[in-house]
Amino acid sequence: MDWLFQCNPKRWDLESVIETDPASRNDWAVNQGRKLISPDDRVFFWQTGRDARLLAVGHVTSPVFERDGSPFGRYAVGVALDYKIVPPLTRPEATASEILCEFAPFTGAQGTNFAIHDPRIVSELEAILKDRLVTVSTKQTIDHSLLDLDKAIKRAQLDVSNNLRNHIARMNPQAFEYLVSALFRKLGYTDVEVTKQSGDGGIDVRARLVAGGIADMQTCIQVKRQQSVGRPIVQNLRGSLSAHEAGLLVTSGSFTAGAIEEAKAPTRAPIALIDGRKLTQLLLDHQIGVRHEKVTLCRLELSDLSQDQLETFGESDV
């Protein structure tokens, strides 16, 4: 897979790294898309700001791992820089392209990691950069053990996700309501209460979301443990709302096209939707029904074995 990794020069000066020590090993935050990133994925490195530009091309060198105390985020991957782009691809150049102008980061979208799903964008970048790539380091060969580890982690996550979703599908309706209420407490809602109402038009969970001490949103949540939720259920939930209440519909299954269309109807109060797939991901992220276990990832640091390093080993701890 191809990615664009984005950085703010005020927080991390990628251009200086390229010029002074491009062969150094670096870690890069993966605040988006971490379930999809794998070792050896190609990365285009984009630096934002007034003089935003594409500076380098490299690759991912490790599976996603957790780190403590980083101001850039909890999850990261190792990255290596293979080429610098000379001259860099500027924002005006990118937005002048009929294809690249469709890619959100080039028009100012915020985020750390953007998957490039459109093959047209990849082809356009390759064509533009063909004569601009200057090798800065020999591409590191990815250890097969890292690839195997990455596949094993993703396979385990998929198995846990499927088993969790299957268990939810067998829960009794009342237990499912309490599961949803527990999730919304984890999401930062307060005054979360499972109601005693019943029926398709009823509200199953009520909660409050206070944003920044300013907005106070009363949220009415309807819970449906069923395979498919259609338009009428969305309509009934909207009809149950009082003024200044937000509606949210959670299901263990999926929503029909009609339900999605109804929820987004521009002339009616919007209804937020959480389907079974999104629900399962939220439970995984917030460790409800699962527990996260850390895996220690060992990476070679042969520079530690140089004579100079070994002669002074441990002196800083004295």
C-alpha cells in the first residue's frame, strides 16, 4: 500500500533530517490508518506549512508499535528515507494537477497518515517525481520475521474482532443496551442511563456530552441488536426526539441504504449511525470485552557495538 505521511515543520523538521542525517532510523506517529499499515509500504513524506511541499520518498520498516511519553502519539512505525525529491513538489504544483488536487492533504487536510487508495494519484506522483528522486540511503531490506509478525498481529486482531462481533450478536437485547451504555461512558459521555422504555420508537440509552465546557448535548440512543436496520427505525427515532436532543442509532448489524439516506436527510435533524463494524472497533479501542497486550519488538542497533560506544557504556548512568 502507498501512504502520504504528513508533518508540521514547527514540531519536526523533516527537511533538516534529510539534509543532515537521512540514513538515520526514525519513528513516525500513526494516528490514522494504523490497522492498515505494514512493513515495506511505500511512503511519500509531505511537510505542511506556508511552504508546503513533498520532500522525500521512503518506506515503513516495522509493524505498528506502542511507545510511551511521545508528544506525537501513542502508536508509531519505523520509517526509512530512500530518496529526497529535488526539487520538492510544491503545493501549487500539486493543486495544479487535475488528479493530485483531489487528494485531501495537498489542499490542506489535517492528519498524520493518509492511505493513497486511488491508483491514479500514485501513477501521477510517480510520473511527476520520476526525474526528481535522488538516492539518500540504500533501501533497508525488511526482515521476513517482521513481515511474519505483522501478518500474525493483523490476523489475531481480525480473529478477536470477529469473535467479539459474533458474541455481541448472541447477547440478549437488555445486555446489549448496557454494553452500549458502558461504551458511551468510555467515550466521555456523562449521566449515561439505560431507560426502561421499549418499542421501536423508544429511547434505550440517554446521555450527555459536554464539549469544552461550552456545548451541552443531550443524546438519545436507540439500540438494535439485529442484522439489518432500515429507514423506518431511523424515522421513528427522529420522531422520539425533543427539541435540542441529538439522536444516535447503534446496531450490531448494518444499516440499509435507505436508513443511511434518511439519517443524512438535509432537511431533517441528522441521526448519527454506528453499525456493527464500527461498534466492534470502538470496543477494541476502548478495551471493552478485550484486553490489549504489549509485544516487545527487538530492532538491531549495531551502532551500540562500536568501540567508541562500548568504551563509554554505562558512564552516563553513574
